[in-house]
Amino acid sequence: MSAPEAIHPNGAAVFGQVVAARHATRAFLPQALPRGTIARLAALACQAPSNCNTQPWRIAIASGACRDRLAAAIGAEMAAGRMAPDLPYDGRYEGVWRERQLGAAEALYGAAGIARDDKAARTYQFMQNYAFFGAPHVAFFFLAPGFGTREAADLGMCAQTFMLALAAEGLASCPQTALSFHPDLVRAEFGIEQGWQLLFGVSFGHADPGAPVNRARTGRSVDAFALAIKED
């Protein structure tokens, strides 16, 4: 098989810039995107690879009044301490993974100017998840009935492609596991059948350049622990 031809003379450099530009944004401008732009980027997301080309995903995108209804309903449920995700939220972060989780939290709260012991401010910041951080749009990613961990990876590739497509347009996004806690509300809003599992959501739109919280950045590790390349 011959090597693929470069799509663009500077394609590798451009792709690297797009990947580096994508990061979690937690404050958005209210400016809505054109419906055609959203549809085009979602179609790009669906070009992601999947096991046996099953394409086991469904993307439900809320804007306008639909977005506002979901923000109000989900926020009310979380404020009442109720949640019923399709998949159990029982992951345990230990060792290096716990260190990374804590480091990400400190980067976020530090950029927002929230002290470690300011529980009220930290709770408020967390609850912004359910206001979609002010984003005018939110995409919910569902896994088709009957599929499990293997196909969940396909859904992740679909979402990553969507976020990279947004970044290539100069737009921002925030992937949020927190948006999977109330799947019945989302299914009811979109008329999605039971059995479709909500894994996460992605808030998206134009980043608010003046928001201090958007200065938060987290590092990435590509060392011998994370990457093994063997030739003999």
C-alpha cells in the first residue's frame, strides 16, 4: 500500500496547531452559531472511525429554548442532589491519575481566583457545568443500544473529531461527563428511545476571551510511562 499523499503542503503543521488549540473552555459568549455551521461540524464528527463501521452514536444538539429548558431542568435536579446516569459513576482515581485530577482542579480554581477553602465558590463553579458554562449550544453523545466499552471508544473518537472540527473553526468546547447524570431528561427532550446510553456532553460556542477561568491549562505527559515504542 502506497503512503497517502499530503492533503495540504502544511497539513501536518496545521493539524498540530488545531490539536494544540483544543482545550476545555469554561466561559462562553452568548453569541449563537449558525445552524448550518453546527450541522456541518457534526457531519464531520460522524466521519470518525468505528468498529466494523457500526457508527454506534447519536448526537443530540440543544440550542435556544431547548438549551435553556435543559439547563433549568438539569440544574434543578443537581441542586436537589438527584442523578441517575446510564453508566455507574464509580471510577476510582489513584496514584498518578489522582495527582492529575487534583492538578487539573487546582489549575481551574486557581485561574478563576477561587481559594482552596472557599467551598461556596467552588460549588458555584461546579454548578456552572449545568448552565453549560454559558455556551449557547450543547451536544449530547449517546451510545446505541446493546453496545459496551469497545463501542464507547468509538463514541469518544466521534466527540474528539467534533471538538477538533470546532477548534479548526476558531471555536471552543468543553467535554463534560457531568452532563451524563440526567439522561432521562435529555432523552425526553429529544424523543430518544430508552436503551440509548448518554455518555457525556460537549458545550460549545465562542470562548469568552475576558474570563479568567479560560486561562486554565493542564499539561500532558508523553513519557515512558504513557508511551511505549519497541522495535526489537
